[in-house]
Amino acid sequence: MTNNDAVELADGRASLVVSPREGAAILRYDALRPGRAPTPLIKPSTGLLKFGSQLLVPWSNRISGGGFEFEGRFHAIEPNVEGEPFPLHGDGFQRPWRLTRRSGTEMELVLANGAIGPYRYHASVRYALEDGALAAVLTVENRAAICLPYGLGFHPWFPRSPHTLLQASARRVWLEDERHLPTAVVSLTSRADWDFSQAALLPDTWVNNAFEGWDGRASITQPDDAVTVTVDTSSTLNVFVLYSPARDAGFFCFEPVSHTVDAHHTGGLDPLEPGGSITAHMRLGWGEL
């Protein structure tokens, strides 16, 4: 096996396939049940983010205005995705990572040369299978010569059927404009169709919004596959972005992140001095219905 090959882990209850050269993206995460074909717990997508889950580093989502001002200095950042007018999701998902450690149930990958706009950083991710659950730990260290604001996140894609249920408690949701930039934050009491404090069906129409005041826990119930996926994160990830274009899309995204959209202009990032770091944890578990 070369460093660029997909790397597979398995522990008897689940299997995981990761591509180092494709941004350390998860290609597959499947439940293994006796007498049944592997059940996809995440769903590889098509298009730009075409895998099962991507790493978001050194920030999540969009930055407007051609860049951002920080500590009295403007930092320009060019768009990094074809067809997107704003820089999106950093560059961690666009770069090859290096596999540095691997056993049958655990691996570690490193990105030593992250560089986009003013950012110069070192990142690492640990993936492990623990009795069928997927544990992911993502760390970024500021290697630039100046203090900069950082963020982290995970971008998993999940199967969506007409019966899929989501439970995730939050307090507020950001509305977006036609450019997918935030316009205002409102209480979920005014958006009952986006209130998932109790398990509920996903909206029939477009949703692409950041939810604040999240407690870091969620569950995704898939009656068609007779499984429930649980999401647990560290306190670093107290926002989730929910994306699904339509009822019949066949997928949706539930993205645990450390800040809202365009946070370089609205706040919520972590300023890191040179050598400073932040870490985020995500755990996906599953059980049978």
C-alpha cells in the first residue's frame, strides 16, 4: 500500500475507508451487521465535496468581502473553488495529507503545509473505530508569523429518505441571502419547521443554515435501514450547519463546526498566536432500531 492509497479500518461492527490524497476525506463509513450487506452510515456525494465526509480547516464555510480585517490589517483571500465567488472551507480538503500512523482500527494523518491567504498551518486528524463508533480528532496549529483567527469543522453527508428523522437542539438559526451569506439571526421559536429539539422530518424545501446554541449532540434515524446514527462533539463545535436542497435529494449534510458562516466578519473564530492550536472532537455512533 502506498501513502496515496485509500486506507481501510474495521473492527467487526463497522468499516471505514479514508483517502489521504483527497484531503484525508472519509470515503465510506459502514455498519456491519450479520447476514446483511454493509449499511452506509454516511453517503458519498457528487460534485465538489464528493466524498462521505470532509475536514474543514483552517475555517468553515464562506468568507465575503475578498478577505477579512484582523487586528488592524486586511488579509486578502482569493476564491478557491471553481464557480464559487467566495473562498470556501479553507484548503485542507483540497490538499493531500500524509498517513503517519495506522493499525487495524486507528489511523493518523498530517497536513504539514496548509497555506491559503495569510494562513500557514499544520493540521492532524486521528480516525479510530471503537466498537463500531467512529471517533475523529482534528487539530490545527498556527504556523504563520502573526496571530490569526481559526476555525474547524467536519462535513459529513448522510443518506436522506422521506422517513429520515433528525434530532438536534439549538437556540437560534441564521437566515441566508441568495449568495449563501448570513443576513440575520432569529430564534427557532419563529421557525418551527427548523426546530429539531424533538426528532422531526427534514424540511421539504431548501435549507442551508447555521444553527447556534447547539449542545453538541444529535441523532439521525433512518427507518429504511433500521439504524440510528448518533453525533457527539466537543464543546469547540457548538454550531451545526444543515444543508439539503430538496426532499428528494437523497442526501443531507449535518456539519458540526466551531463558528457560523462568514464568521471572519461576524465573530466566533479562535484567535491563535504563532504556535497556538485548537482541537475538535466528533464521534459518530450507531445502533439498530
